[in-house]
Amino acid sequence: MTEISIRDQWDRLPAPVTQWLLANPGCMILPRTISAEISAATGHGTNGDPHGETTLSQEDVDFIQMKSHEAEAGLADPDHKFFDSVQP
């Protein structure tokens, strides 16, 4: 089974999965429910173990931590507008 790259598939992941990943940026092993959702969304198998869990590569952990820091800093969505913003 080929390893899936979270970085390469990030935009294809459902919002609940990305939210879970951002809320758990230090997680090295994804639970089987998250692994199954990633597989369903991407059409690719994960590098899961016999229990359905997925061990993340260091690259993926670093990427998720970067995304989490961006979200904490309010940089995750540069197109986000405050409710009182005015269109030019």
C-alpha cells in the first residue's frame, strides 16, 4: 500500500478531518475513523496498520503543525472578511 501525503491531499480532505488534524497537530498515529475518512475522500489507501490506524510521516506531522500555527495566528484563510468589511 502506498503512503498518502497529507500535504498533497490537504485540499481534498473533508472539513471535519482537517479540523481534527489541526486540533491534534502532534498526533503521529491517526485513529481508524480519521484514516477511513481520508481514504474515502482521496480514493487512496493510507499506510494503515492491521487495526486501520495510519502512522504519519515526519513531513506530514510538520505540515499539520505548520497549518495549525497558521490557523492559530489567523493566517489560515487570507480571504476571510470580517462581518463589517466593505467590498471595494
